[in-house]
Amino acid sequence: MSSTQGGGLPPRSGGSRSAKPAEAPTVRRSAGGSGGSGGNGGGRPGGKKKKSGAKRFWTIFVVLLILLVVAAGLYFGWVYQKSKAIGTGGEPAKPADSQPIAMALLGTDFRTETDSHLTDVVMVAVMNPKTNTATVVSLPRDTRVELEGYKVRKVNAYYPAFLAQEKQGEGEAKEAMQRMLGKYFDIPIDYVTVVNFQSLRDIVDALGGVQVDVMMDMCYKDTVDETDINLKAGPQTLDGKDALDYVRYRKTNCSPPTAPSDDFSRNQRQQQVIGAIMDKVQSFNVLIKSGSLIDAVADNTDTDLENKQILNLVKTYWDIPKENITFPKVTGTWKSPFVHISDSELAAAKQALQDELAGNHQPAAATAAP
């Protein structure tokens, strides 16, 4: 949008939002000087005073501030119109720009080639606008979940099971995941957002790629679903396909073979790519490409977020620093066919989510995204 091309959005915090322009200093002039006002000699026609440089500066400064505020208003209004393709109608019960919210994010392996809905990514994020912070907990896909009232399953198998029940008229799958994950983490989950593999590819491509320091060489090929992973270790720009390959990689079947990856390393790579996407999203160049970015999300996302809430989230968190987001570590031991989560790490992760909701963000350098 043309109105965003003059410098992007002003910072949400800082003195320029509320500070009044300083008064121009009084300039004393000699009565006989060429710029004096005491006589006609050397004066401007009609006796008009010439504006000082300071006054001109503050006039221009105020005009620019007004233009930026207008541009920001138009930009967010445009985002709201675009977000109607993603969210639902209605008013949010807890506006995200004034109250903390908790959201489950599910990344499914759905592709037209496989027609599967297993959730390779299971995350719960709590965001607090008062502290401009967030806490994100990611569970390994094979985590063993044992809850009263639920069948024991791997965490990535619940959503497909709930989808099957939904098709039989037994309730909506997202609502069932909301209740289950809320019970598991002992917090109220406000929203559930489901994205598929194509979403990640489209988002990264809409951003023009992301900068990632690839942890290791990766090679895996599968002609059934057309997977062709071939990545070399080191800093590089990943397009959508390569970014998806990077977070999905588990094992190798190539010659020479590359090292395998467990679920805990996959979680680290997911966080790494999320950080890279955030870096790109917060840049000015992306603001003028937001249309294609929102379209990429809309085409591959199922969410119960209201479109007004999406606007609240954009306004509140679009420039959140990566340092303000913590990822409590959740690991465990593999005992086929499950990952048995560490009780102490799970308890710490639950507490971190609860603290975030209460406005007591706990920064942890050891758990920050790469």
C-alpha cells in the first residue's frame, strides 16, 4: 500500500508518540543587521519576518509525525480487511492488545500427496501485552499423553482422532484440542490455530526466504510423497521448500548417510525458523508485502481467532523482540513407541506459561530461540 512506503510503522514505544515539539529558541538580531526587523533597510518586503531554521525543522517534524500516524492507521485498517479472509466474525472476549491470551499452534503434515493430519508441531504460546513478552512450549510429536477422560496416545495423534469424531458429528476438532491441551498444561487455552506444511512454504516464500544457520548436513529422499531433502550445514538463505525440509528432517537414506535427528532437535529447529521468520516480518520491506503474506496464511490456516483479534495481535506484537520470547525446554526419554517427558521439565514449562499469564515473565537465556 502506497501509504506505508514512506517509512513504515512508527515504533509502538518511545518518546516521539507523546512528546510535544520543543519551542524554537528566540533569535536576537542586531538593529542594523541585514535580517533585522527594526527598520526597512535590508528587511523583507512588507516587513514579514523570515522563519528561523529551528522553526522550519519542528514544523516539518510535526507534519511527518502526523503522516506516520495516518499511515499506521491506514495500514492497520488494511490489515484488518485482509484478515477477514483468515479469522471469524464477532468481538474477542479478551482483546489481545489489553489482556494476555493463550493459543495452541498445531502444524499438520497434511499434503495432497498424503492426506494425513498428524501434528508434527504442537506448541502452546502465551502472550502478554503489558510486558510485551511471550512464552512458547513445544512438545515432541511422540510425547505420551495420559489424561483422565482421554485415551493414551501420542500427542500428534489427538487432532486426527478429533477430526474423525468431528466428521461423525461429535464436536469440533479444534475445540477438543483446546480442552485437551488446556487440561494437560493446567491453563485456559483461548484459541487453536492449525496450519499445514504448505503454509510454512508459502509464508517463507512470501518473505523472500529466511536467513538460517543450518545445524548439520541433511539428506533424505522419498518418492512416495516427493520428499527431497538435501541441505548443507552453515548460514544460508532458505526458501519455503528448504525451510520445511529443515524443520521436518528426521533420518537419512542417502549414500553417504547424514546424521539422524531426534524430536528434541526438531523442536530446536522449529524455534530457529520461527525466530528467522520474526526477523523478516519485522523489517520494513515486509510491511509493503503484507498482502501476499496474509494470503499465504489464509490459504493454509484454520483458526478460531476473530479477525478483530488478529488485528489486535498485529498491532501489539508485530515488533516484539526475540529476546522477549522464551522457549522452556521440554525433553524426555524414548521408550518405543513414546517419548516419556521429564516430569520436572514439564512442571517448569507449565509454571512458565502460568507466570506469563500473570504478567510475571521469566526470561531464560538457555531456552531462548536461536
